[in-house]
Amino acid sequence: MNVSGVSNSPSRRRIFKCRPASTIEEEPCAKEIISRLVEQAFRRPVTPEDMEGLMVQYQAGRKEGNFEQGIQAALSSILARPEFVFRFEYIPENIAPGQIFPISDLELASRLSYFLWSSGPDDELRKLASEGKLKDPVVLEQQVKRMLMAPKSEALAENFAGHWLRLGGLQDVLPEAMLYPQFTRNLAVSMRREVELLFDNIVREDRNVLDLLKADYTFVDEVLAKHYGIPNVIGNRFQRVQLTDPNRFGLLGKAGVLTITALANRTSPVARGKYVLEVLIGSSPPNPLPNVPPLKEARDNQKTLSVRERMEQHRDNPACSACHQIMDPIGLALENFDPTGRWRINDSGFPIDPSGQMYDGTKLDGPIG
């Protein structure tokens, strides 16, 4: 109703840094706008070759309409260029296959910004890289600290830690409602946010990386605090709380990690052990042999077995034993956590036995071990 033209939105103001007052001013203004967009999109200084091709695009759009249509044509061309869509790292001449070589400062700036910010380098980072100063260790450290202080650095926890710790799977987890009625989508969101905030805190405070396993504090909102049985937390704002139960310390005590390594109706010591080996230790177990039978599930009118007992039956198969003796003790040490990460002392009516022995002979007796 009563359309009055395109609104002057913040995104348009970021593009149109100048406005030509006459036809004569249009081309200089277009060059100013396009050169700035190229530098941001391609993450490097603009070249005469860049401008030559893009000004052709601008002029073609300008002939079909007005100044804005010319800018739109040039911008469309920028966004379609491979240099915008992909990050290229060029191999210098006379480099043999497999030979190690230093990347350029501009390539380093992109690596750094996409790692810490999940976004392109800003003006300051690009300027230092263009001047060849970013490889200086002092300058590099200053820039890393500056970037970590920026709000955009939350992306390091949300994207890097999210991928590394496989937190994306939480959105698809659906424990059986009859068995775990307390589990909701909101709880899953809070579980993920807790791990992100712990990772983010360890990075920002420059703490020891082993605090990922031993941190005696965490971040909870009311929903997650109730899940853990932590009192006096109200509302949806996350707050830092001190943990008194050592079983909850670090990543292995976090409901998010414990939930994505469980099944809908029971825990999975295999999945939990495999997760610890792959994600935290970086030592993947061998792939399962073909035609290995799955773990037998409990059925009606049969004797109820604990997960540990079913695992022991499964390991009687010689084809399974070699790999499972590596994974299972780690996963069974976490059996006190149910499929949603809540603490329990019984499984199918049987007292839980978290004891075991790792493949190197180390004794285990629960999450602390």
C-alpha cells in the first residue's frame, strides 16, 4: 500500500557510500563503490583488471536503467566470481609437489578471519596484510587478540567447536518420549549453548586446553540447571556456576556430548567410546568388519539384561572383540549418564558398574577416571 520506492536500509547505506548529484559524477562514484566492494569480496587490494571488467558490467546496467541498476549489475558480477565464492591459496612457481611453503599475508588474513570470525577480514586486517606486516609475530599476536575481543569471535565456538565436537547432531536427537519425557527441543538448544560457552570461556581467558576435560565450572540457564539438579538458576540467561560434582567436570560431564553419543532408547557405550577416541584423542578405531551382527536389544518375555551384559555378549564374537576392547571400557565408564545426560545409578533395574580397564591397562571407575 502506498509504495514510495526502495527504502534507505542499513545494507543499502553500506553499499552506496556516495550519491552522484549529476551524470558527470556517476562514473567516479561508481568506481569508488565498486572498488570498495571488490576489496571486501575478494579480500585483497583491487587491481586495474578487476575494475576494467566490472566497469563494463556497470555501464551495461546503467544503459538499461539508472545509476543503481549499474551498481546492481557490477555487484551481481562480483558475487558470481570464483574469488568471492572460494578462498584460493596460490602455489608459487618452482614449488615441488608436497613441498612446504609460506602462504602470503593476504591468504593468512583470510585463514585467520574465517577461523576466528567465520567471516572475511576487516579493513585493518586487510591493510596490514597488504603492507606485508601480518607475518610479523608481534603484529600477528596483536591482531589475534584484537579479533578475539570482537563480538564476531563467538563464531569460533559456534562453528569451529560446534563442528569439532559434533554438536550439530543435537538438533536431530529425539529420545523416546515415554522413557525421557523431560527432554525437549529447548533443552537440546541449552545443551549445545553450554558447551559453546565453556569452549568460548577457555579461549577468551587463555586457559589450559586440558580444562576442556577438567573445568570445574559450567554455564547453565534455568532449563539446563533443572536437568542437572542445580538450584537457584532462574530465567533463560546463561550464568556461570561452580560445579561440586567432579563427574560433571569438563566435556565428558556435559549433557550435550552425552546425548549425541546415545540412542533413542538407551545409552551406547560403543558410540561414547568411539567419540572420545575420535574427537578428543584423535585416534579413530578401525571400521567395523562387514556383516557384524548388531547389539541384541531387549525383547518382550525375555530376561532383561543391562547394557553392560549385552555388550559382553556382543564381544564374545571374535570379529567384534578386537575393536570393542578399545572403545567399550571408555563408554562403560560413562554409563551412569542416561541417554539425555542425567545421572543415574541403575540400568534396567541393575546397579550400574562403570569399572573397566583401558587398552593400555589403565583402570577405570566412572567418569572421573
